[in-house]
Amino acid sequence: MKKYFKLSFLVLSAIVLLAMTSCSDTDDQPENSVEKTIGFKDAPDNLFGSSPYGENLYNGTISKGYIVQLSGDTYAQFPINYGYNYDAEFQLAWCYTLYNGGFALSKYHDMTGDTYTNQLSVYDTESPSGSNFIIANGSSLITNPSSGKYSDYAGCAHLYITDSHGYGVANVGEESSVTGEDKDANFKSVMINNTTYTYLTMLNGNDYCSALNEENEGWFKVQFIAFDDDDPDEAPIGYTEVYLANFKKGQADGYIGIIEEWIKVDLSVLPECSILVVNFVGSDTSEWGLNTPAYCALDNFVIEVEK
């Protein structure tokens, strides 16, 4: 099996375009495979954000994140990213911190807070699997805004398919010194919704972000990008995407307004992969990257793996 290598300094020039827990088996799978649905209603309390802001997501207490068994020695893992950034004392250091992006378990449904202090709330009163869900945070860097090309997915959330050890840093300060071996999976679907912070920012704008509307034909979408492994010489092997806001006119994928309910995303177009990266792109972009808050809420991942 291939060892994981940290994505902290991975730079890719373009996306290659290719077209528990609560778990349940299905009856129509090949004999050598099993299909599981990952919800978050039974996730351990100590892995959740401690508030709608999630102060505990910045102090290094949550490292490997949520790990759930899919089959045998195959697991799905939703970690906070490890990298060189500000720690709990706001000192630059190698650490696990949501400043680096990643996943954060949540149970918050505040539909009024419009700042980052409410970053873990979904814009709904419930989630598909009950109350709990998971937040993906972080977006790629833009190397050439005029060309629309994106690179360096280190700041995005990464869903790893791994063995029981899981992705983790073995020696602090060495991003390539990691535990865990990669496995393969076929992603089938996932439920997605806007977070409250992102929804209200797109609706009203603020000091840093423009509102998205018909006048500016604004848009915001999520990309699900498949990787075979963390080898920095490897390009993505496929992607699919979904709009969470779209005011574009005269296009087949045009006007939908701003999504304010859970919708299902088909991931079956992706090839078999060991890492699923969640990235955000949008029309409100500057030389520093995406201005729209890079968050979405996710629930009920459906994943097929070997038995």
C-alpha cells in the first residue's frame, strides 16, 4: 500500500476533468463490495465544535478527527488539517488547527448569526440524519485569477479512505512523517446545504464580501475532487461540482438563487479514489482568493468499498 504524504505544499496547475456513525448495507451490491451511509448522529461528543464558533478546533485537541469503519480494515476519516499556522496562543507553529481548513463536526442550527462566530451552523433546523452533520472549510489558492486556474489544495478539507491507523502526523513538525495507508472507495452521493454564515453573507454581503444577486450574476459552488493518493506529482483524477448559489442568466446551469435546504449531490461520476477533497470557488474573488466564506454542511455520505 502507498503511504500518505501531507498535501501542505502540493501545487497542481489544473484540475483534470473526468467525467459508525449510522451505516446501512444495500442489497444490490456486487458480492465483494459493501455500501455504507455515513451520518454523524453517533459521533463522539468530544469531537464536536464546542460552540457555533468552535474554540476547541484551534487548540490542537482534535487531531485525527472523526474516523468511522466502512469494512474490515477500511475507514473513512474527516480530519482537521495539519500545517504551519497560528496555534491556540496565536503563535506560528506546526499544529492541527481549523485555520488550516478541514472538517468539523457540528450540531448547531443558528439561522441568524451572520459572522464567523457562527461558522458551524447550518441554514436549516435539522439535518438528513437527525441533528448532527459535518462542516467542510477551506479553499484552494488562486495562482492566476484571470485564467480561472486553481492550485494548492492543502487548505481544503480532505476525506481520507485509510486503514485503521488513519491519517495522522507521526512526528510533529514533519509534514511527510505520517501514519496510515490508503484504501480505495467509490463515492456514490452526499447531502449538502449552505452554512448560515455563508448563506447570509451571500444574501446581504458584508465589509469583506459582496452579496450575490441578479445584478452581478454572482455564483458560489463546491467542487468534489478525487485523488488517487497524496503523491505531489499526481494530478486529480476527476471532479464534480454543485452550485450553492447561482444568479447567472442564459445558461443551462443558470439561475437557482441561493440554496437554503439540503440537496443530494451525485458523486458516482467520480472514479475510484482514496482521497476526496472539498473545494470552493465563486464569482466574488480577489487577488487573495475567494471572498465568500468557504464553508458547506455535509451529511449522509454514501460510499462503496470492498468487503
